[in-house]
Amino acid sequence: MGLDTNTEVQQIRKVQNEQGDQVSPATEKQQMEIADRVGNHDGLTQIEVTTSGTDPEALPARDVPDGVEVLVEYREANSGNVYVGDENTQLSALAQIGDGRQFPVTDTSLIYIRTPTAGDGVIVTFEVAE
């Protein structure tokens, strides 16, 4: 029995999801939203953040586009480690140039840094749509 592989598809009414259920396919709008999330953006935001003391401090608030991760890197002028995490715990140590962590957050203010020496800090980089 042969298989016709030159068939023209007029319309797809249902597709199978991961659980094997029949569901409606993505609309054009949903497909565009997905493409926006996984595609590259046109611009880049980079800020230098230094601490004013030794207590945990939130990064300045900046909106982060869907699908973009924020890179937090060790700042070259630091005198010691920088600890990165959330509001309650900053256990990820950045100890030297080239050290960095990525965070899939919606706003940079969800990321906290703590330094044993006031004035040490990080470089924050992420893509943005222009």
C-alpha cells in the first residue's frame, strides 16, 4: 500500500498535544507571540549597579521582555565577591571577571545582590525591543 506524500493541506482543524489530546492549532496571533518570545530583539540594555552598603539590595527596576534572560556579571572594579539571588537568599557567588548568572525574570528588581564591601557591584545585560 502506497502513501500519498504530495497532498495539499487546505485547513488544519485539530492537532495532537503532548498528552495525546486533540486540540485546536495555534492561531496566527499565538504564533506571532511565540516567535516574539524566542526571537532576537533589536536592542540591548546594559547597566552598572554598585551597592551602597553590605545589606542585600534589589537591582533597579527595568522591565524584561518575555523570553529574555537577564545576565548578571561580576564587575571588573570589585574588591571581592558579589552574591546574587532573590530577596531572601543570595548564595550564588560571583568571584572573578567572567563570572555571571542568568535569570529568567520579568523585572530586574526581582534580582538581589549583596557585597561584603560597599561600592562593589555587577554589570546587568539583557535584550530589549526598540
